[in-house]
Amino acid sequence: MRQDRDALAGLERIARLKADMEMRRLAAFRAHVEATRHRIGQLETELQAIYRADQPFSVAEARLTNALAGERSRALLAAEEELARILPGYELARQAAAREFGRGEAVQALRKDLEAQARRDRARRGGG
């Protein structure tokens, strides 16, 4: 019985380490996703500001505005494409982290049940 508890404790440590590794991976993905979303928001704001003109402008100013808008639009499309590329990996990392965390919790519950059973058995033998 003691050997089973020790084996489960070892498995729990391994499961916790794997869960920690997956959580760190998820955190890195999350930071990348949040940074990309923030960049998209900035570019959208800049693009709106470019076209928000209170006064009429000259042909030269219109050309400059269109050039700036084109550059921001290309940057926005690139950021949106980057986000679309990393979201599937982020979702996989989220699922893996949840799965590994669940394994750690399950092994811990098994170990605690085994320990409780061993205590009950000792109490029964000692009291019986």
C-alpha cells in the first residue's frame, strides 16, 4: 500500500511539472495574442484618426492621407493574419494546459483517497 502511495506521489509530481510547463506555454501564447490584439486596436484607431478630418484638405494632403491609410491598412491586415495564424496554437495550448492540470488534480485525488483508505485500515486494525 505504501508503495502505491509513493508511486502516486511521484506521478503527481510529474503531472504537476507537466501542467506547469503547459501553463507557461499557454502564458507565452496569451501574451503574444494579447500583444497582437492590442496592435490591431492601435492600428484601427490610427486608421480612423487618419480619415477623421474636421477641415477640408488639399490634393497633396489627400495623397498623404491615402498613403498613410494604405500603410496602416497593410499593417492592420498583417496583424490580423498573424492573429489568425496563432489562435489555433493558442487554443491547443489552452486545451493541453487544462488537460495536464486535470491530470494532476486526478492523481492528487487518487493519492489522497489511497491515504485515507490506509488510515481507515490502520484505525480498524488498531481498534479491532
